[in-house]
Amino acid sequence: MAAPAVRADTLNEALALTYSNNPTLNAQRAALRATDEGVPQALSGYRPVVSGTASIGYSSLNTSAGAVNLNPRSVGITVEQPLFRGFQTQNNVKQAESSVLAGREVLRSTEQDVFLDAVSAYTNVLQTQAILKLREQNITFLQEQQRAAADRLKVGEGTRTDLAQTEASLSEGQTNYDVAVANLNSANATYLQIIGVKPKNLVIPTFSNRVLPKSVDAAIQVGQKNHPAILAAGYNVDTAAFNVKSIEGQLLPSVSLQGSASHSDETSTGNSWANSATITAQMTVPIYEGGVVYSQARQAKEILGQRRIQLDSTRDQVRSAVDSAWGQLQAATAAIVSAQAQIKAAELALSGVIEEQKVGQRTTLDVLNQQQTLIQARETLVIAQRSQIVAAYTLLSAMGGLSSSKLGLKVATYKPQQHYNAVRDKWIGLRTPDGR
């Protein structure tokens, strides 16, 4: 029986769908699985290389003594076991393991980016829906004002100017409504692209500040310790350091042990045959490689220096991101309070202007202007509420805490260690752990 479709009503449900279905996230997981294969490739330097040979031939020889036909055949096997490679294998393994650890942090970083995109898409749909509803209400209000202006004109209490003003405002309101419809369609398309389903019955999300530190300094400390970009940059430094050692190992002697066994026979001359077996220990001492290894070592050291600089730069970027997100969250929170006060005052002012218009103390233009002020205040509140939610998740991402486990998503967590364990010590086999 097929599993029932998950309805992405709440933000957490949308994030769970994103975690399972987002192509960017799935592609990064595939990239990490490919990186895992670097470890068994490096470990192959400890293992023997086995090759077999087989041959069969025919030759005809005509001499003064007569003609001779030969049918030589042979089979053989050769095994070469590296014993010492200038510590290259050890350093190659450590380099590959560091690359895997860096890849896992890159996956975490991608997961954070995708989650943040999903939060932005989810709240953007809610924002555009709310603005569309406000502008629809505005059209209803302006239509009532237009009818009232037309009625007053008929009984001689109004002017054509009043009617023209309401018609102009109504046209502007209709244009703004059409723009809101287009914005909603665009937001829905982005939602489908990121989350994988069409939005329906979205619920306004809430964010608990209890998961956030009490101060920006505490947030920066957490980010410096946990952010995947910093951790990945640190592992990249380790990868570059082991690469330097591996290259330098090419200048050291190498020792290997080679054994071979063969059988050959000749059936045309009385079934003659021969067996042979040899075992050889060989040491190779590099004397001069044309300067290429020395250049590669210098190049690798420069790359190591680059990785260290990049680590420092990443720390600065994370610090800046936390500062920025903290400021955005504070600004959005203040904007909500301000917009709520503005709406309360604008509603009171609109009611007063309408009453004053009825007794001739205000004009139709005053009513229209006050209505526009109220609509703008309400849209400002909607935008500020979205900004607060996005800023909170952005701050959590800047601290390195935007993950499925931290968010409490009801979804099967992807565990990179499982694939790594399945392939690390694999000696042979073309199929991937999932059977491909």
C-alpha cells in the first residue's frame, strides 16, 4: 500500500518534505558518497596488486632438417605487495579521511542553506497571500466609496471631483491587486521548486526565542564553534597538510615484494613442460625526478597556506553573518511593535475622518488618503512579521544550528556514516551499497 501524501501545512512539515525531496540536498549527499570512495582508494596502497597472464600460439619452422610446428602455451600469475612507499599511503588515507569529514560539513552547510530557502519560500507565500487579501479588502472599501460618491453626486451633495478621486483610487487599487496576484504566483512557483509540492493551507509559523542565545556575543561564540563552514575549512587545512607530506614522501625510498609463478608447455614436441616461481624484494631510491616533485611540494605548501587564510576568512564571515542576523531580528521585532501601533492609530484616524466627512468637515480625498495609510501600515506589519521569522532562522543558521535534529523534524535522518562504513574496507565489488 502506498504511503499517504504528506500535507505541507505547517512550516516543519514543509521542511521535512524539503529534507527528503530537495534535489540540491540530494545532489550534495551523492557528492559526499563519491568523496567516501577516496578512502578505500587510498587504502589500496596497502594492498597487493595481482595480475594474471595466459598465452597460446602457433609457429611453423621450415629448415633443411625438415618442418617443425610448435604450439606453445603458458599461464602465469604475479603478485606485488608494497612494503614501504615513503609514508605516502598513510598520509593519503589521512588526507582522504579529512576530505570526507570536510564533505560532511559541506553537506550540513548545504542543508542549512536549503532549509533557509524553504523558510523564505514558505513565509513569502504567506506574506503574498496576506498582502493580496489586504488589497482585495482595499478594493471592496474603494468600491463602497465610489458608490457613496456617485450617490452623493446624484442628490447634489457631492461633486464630480469626489467621484473622479474615488475612481482613480479604485483603479490604482486594482493595479496593486493585480501586482499582488503576480507576486503570489511567483511565490507559489518558488515554493514548488524548493519544497517539491504546491502550497496549501499554510499555517503562520511561530519561533521560540528559547533556542537562541541571550546576547549577540553568545551567538557568535556558538557560531565559531559549530558552524559547518568553519569546520569544513578546518578539515580542508588538514587535507592540504597531509597532501604536503604525501608529496614529500615521493622523495623517499620505496620497497616492494613481488612474487610470480608460471607454467608453460609445448604439446607438439612430446608434451614438454616447465614450471617456474620467483620471489623478489625490490627497493627503489629516487635520485632526481627532473624537479617536478620539488615543485609539487612547494605548490602544496602554498595551497596549505591558502587553506589557513581561508579558515580565518570563514571565521570572519560567520561572525559577520551572526552580527547581521542578530541586527535583522532586533529590527524586525521593533518594526512589528511600531507597525501595530501605526495600525491602531490609522484605524482610529480613518474612523474619525469618515465621520467628519459625513458632516462636511473632511473631503473624499482625506478619506482615501487615510485608507491608503491604513493599508500601507497593515502591509508593513505583514512584511515585518515575515522578516522576524526569516531573521530568526537566519540567526540559527549563522550559528550552525539549522538542522533536522535541532528543528525536531519528523523525518528519517540521513546518516553519512552508514555509507562510509559500507565502502571503507571494501576490497572488491562494482555495485554501490544501494545495489546500483
